[in-house]
Amino acid sequence: MTVRARFLAPDGTPLSGALVFRAPATLTFPQADVILGGPVSTPLDAQGSIEVTLPATDAPDMEPNGWAYIVTEQLSGIPIGRSYNILLPRAQPEVDLADIAPTDPTKPNYVGVPGPRGDTGPTGAPGSRIYSGAAAPAAGLGVDGDLYVRYESSTVLGVTSTTVSTWQRSAGTWAQLGGDIRGAAWYVNTASTPSTGTRPGDMLLRTDTGDLWQRGASGWGSAVGNLRGPKGDTGATGQTGAPGPGGVVQSVNGKSAAAVTLSAADVGALATSAAGAPSGVATLGADGKVPAAQLPTTGGGGAVDSVNSKTGVVVLSAADVGALDQTAADARYAQTSAAVLLAGTQTISGGKTFSAIPSTTAAPTTANHLTRKSYVDALGGGEWLPSDHGLLTWAFDPALGQSTALYPGSGPIRVTAVILRVPVTVTRIVWFATGYAGGLTTGSWAAIYDSAGTRVAATGDMSTATYEPAEVHTAGGATISSPLTASYAAPAGVYYVASRWQYNTGTGDGPMLLAAESGAGAPPNVFGQTPVRRFGVYTAGAATAPATITVASMENGANRFWCALA
């Protein structure tokens, strides 16, 4: 037997709840070797209807017989539901409870029995219809008595909420029945939030202040509370910082003034005006000799008669003037250049010229010591480096990322910091996707910014074939990338890789990107004694890569997406 029923409120709104059908005892079917027992509870669907199949009360080969079902109505909003008996004979395979349920609660309880099917009546007027849509019903839609269910969705700060309202057409006009139906939504933001798209009763948490707000009929109003606790105890004193830069000069050669001016006498020198002047100093001419005008006059004048008792074209030796020649000097005095003599070529001018590349077998102990290549290679330990994977640098070892990738969200600008230890030439920006079906839209881009927030390189529009990353449909994901519009010769330093992804969030067409663990709402972002921000997000996106970004205003975000440069 098939039993149907539909329950509506007086205003046409579907009721909710359930109907319970009970047989008075356990039912036994010996020929089928089946025993049936217990109640049958049938919940009302979204239209307030039920449909259930039950054994007929006069089914053959059933023990006991001669009994009736007990029907109990458990309807929301009706404190005391009806309970009545019905018979379901085999001769009536389908029955609606509206035809057999008692209507007057003052009458004695009776057993409802489906009557025989009557003659087919004339075709009646069209019944009421139920329409649905996202906007208010159009004025020309439907006829009097029709119903309209409006499902209005809005997304605020990543939270999508649906508001349901019911309308009925009467006297040629649609009118809303009752108020809107929607549960309160929670929003989290670091700034004030417009009330557009929100509903009274919604809640907002300001993570920057800890304030709680509840949306009223006219807007957010004032904060209703705060989640922050009292100020904690003062922490332990930190380590002493590095020495600061030197101070300004207090005095120079005993002079103290804002702008010190020294004379030649102040530094023990002769003034330039003394050159070639009386009581001054002699100068040298273009020939490297003292000009004759600066030489004193002599008594005799003329050429000398002899030099060290020698006449004619005189050539003096070291012995003639009581001096050592080169050989005697080398034998008597140790040469200073011998202190740096190593195997191989050497010059005497004070510099060392090596005939082969210098090498050493000892580990360095100070900053200016030579060291072996194997010593430098060993500093990496057993860890994988970006160069092992054909990359210039990366945000972190991708093997440490979450096994479940994350959507970057359509619209915000995601930022990840990377560091270059040596100057390199960058041609591509790289990500890792566990799945990506393509379909980016205009407004998708990626760019590289230096530590001051100035853009130094960028891709083109990633919705175009030239710059859109390749699709990923393989198990475990794959590396994807986008080329720069021009290669960039990057000096060593810290860089910020920013990207914006525009895609259809309704079907999840964006890439699922590898990210680090993101369990905390506001994970650590700045470490140690330097103010470098390792990752973040700008919730207000931009259609193209901006010329500069303000690093200090970057929000922490909860997701650190992996990226690399190649």
C-alpha cells in the first residue's frame, strides 16, 4: 500500500516534522518466513509531503489479522499532534491521508477506511504553482494563488550565505509572506567591514583589535564585546643587540665645531704658499731639478775639479762612497719578501704571484681563511637545495608542504618571500599544483618585488595562452610556471613573489596550490632580529601588478603558498 500526505501552514508554508505508523503487534508472514515489527517514522520533505509503502491490513498469510494502523502526527509548531487509526485494504493500493484522517477532534476515535474510487470528475482549474529564483518575482509571473521561493546568496569575506523568502501572488500582485529566513553568519577581518551583503544577527570578529560586532537592522553599530584578555606579565629581558653605528666626531686636532676647518699648520704641514718662497721650501721643475733661481749663489762658480779624487767622466761605485753593493746587502740583510715565499713564482715588489690556484687542507677558523670546496658543499648537509631541482631559489623545501593543497582564493594578492644568496638571472615564476583544470580569467598575474616593495619583474596576463600555467591532471600534482615578460638580472637579496588568481569559485576552477601548514589563524611571520615578513596577503586585489607594494601593510593571512624562481 502507498500512503501519501502533505502538510502546510495556513499561509501555505510547508510544515516540518514526521508521521509515525505503528501496527498493534509484531506481524508474522509464515509462508515468506518474515517477521515485521516496530514503528515506521516518515519525515516530511521540503514541500511538507510524505510518501511511504506499508503492508495492507488485510494481507493474506499474516498473523495476527483484523487490526488497524495507529497514525501519530509529530509536526513542528503543533504541540499536540493527532493520533488516529486507519485500515489499508488491498483493494485500495494508493491512499491520501487527507481523504481518511479525522477532521473534528471532538468526534470519537474511529478507524479511517479508504472508500471505493469514485467516478472521474470534470477537469478543474489549474492549481497553484511554486516558482523559485535568486531575484524577487517578476510582476507578470504566475497567477493568483501561486507561490515563489527566493534563494538569495551573497559572499562577504569568503563566507557565502543564502537567504530564503516566500512570496504569494494575490489580486495580481506578489507579496512576501513573513520575513527572510537565514541563519546568522560569522565573519573575520582585520578592518571595518561594510554591511552590504550581510544580515541582522550576523557576527564580525576584528582580529586586529579582538572586538566583536553584531549586525543590527541599520548596520554594524558599535562593538558588543572583546575577546582579548588582560595584559600579561612582562617577559624576560632579551639578548643584547649588535653594536650600533659610530657616533659623530667630537673634535679634530683639538678643534670642536659644527664644521671644522684645518690649516696646514694644524696638521704639521707647510703651506702651499711657502713653495719657492723665501724661508720656504724649494720646488722641482719639469726636469725634476730645483730651478736655478731657487739655488743660492756660490763664491767660485764653474765646474768641479774632481769627485772623490777622480777627474774626467767620473763613475762612482758603492765602494767609492763607502756603501754596500746589491750582493753584499742581500748577504747582510734578510729580504722582507722572503716571508711570503711559497713554492712557485714570486716577485720582489711586495705582491705574491701564484703559478697555480692556492689550496688548503685545513678547515677555516677565521673569516679571511681559504677553504676547500668540499667544506662549502658540506654546509648543506643532507638537505635538498633548489639547485638540485633546477631552481634558483624557493620559499621552503616543497616536501615539507601540506599533502592537501589549497585554493589561493579568487581576487586577493598572495605574497611569499624568497631569498637569493648570489646574483642570478630570473626568467620564470614557479608554483606546484595538485590539480588545475585551467580557465583563469583576466586580472590574473604574478610579479617580483624587491625588499623595499618596488616591482622589478612581472608576467603577462595569466589568462592568455602565453602566460597561463599548464593544466595539472596527474596523481600527486605537478610543477607549473609562468614566464616573465623579460628576464631579470637579480642582485643577491630578499624578494617578494606576489600573484593574483581570478577564476570561477563556484566550480573550483582555480589551481590547488602547495602550501605550508596553516592550522593557526595568524601563524608566525617575522623571526629573529630582522623585520623580514615571510608571507602574507592583500585582500583588496588589483587588476594588474602594481608598481609598488607596502610591505608593512601586508596582512599575515593563514596560508603560506610555496613558490620558486627559475
